[in-house]
Amino acid sequence: MGISISSALATASLAAADAAPAAVQKLQPTTTNSADTVTLTEAERVYQLYNQGQNVGQIAFSLSLPMQAVNSYLGISTASS
């Protein structure tokens, strides 16, 4: 009695699919460790948002900062009138 390759592969694929959720479940962390959390300074948050493509006005609004403070963090000087 012979077994076809396609049926053997199908059986192996089904067995792997059944085992996959258990493997994924083992990879998920069970606790949250506060040592894994990084707190950014205000200046670092400004740099991060700027590097993500936000402009000065958007950064000032999202961080509730004056635009002058954002410009200062980014080293942007504004002409005084």
C-alpha cells in the first residue's frame, strides 16, 4: 500500500497548524516588567515626533508645549520682529 506525497504533506501541514497556536502562546509574556519601560524626557519626545515627520505645530499641540519650546528643543531659531 502506498501513500502519495501530497497527502503526506497535507497531514504534516495540518499537524504543524495544530501545534502553532501553542507555540505562539508560549512566546507571549505572562507579566509586565516595569524594567522594560523607558521614560523619555520632553526633549526626547520632541525629537522622536520630529523624526517621525511631524512639524513644529503638530508637536507643540500633541505635547501641549509652546511652539517656542519645541523650536528650542530642535535648535530652531526664530527671527524676532
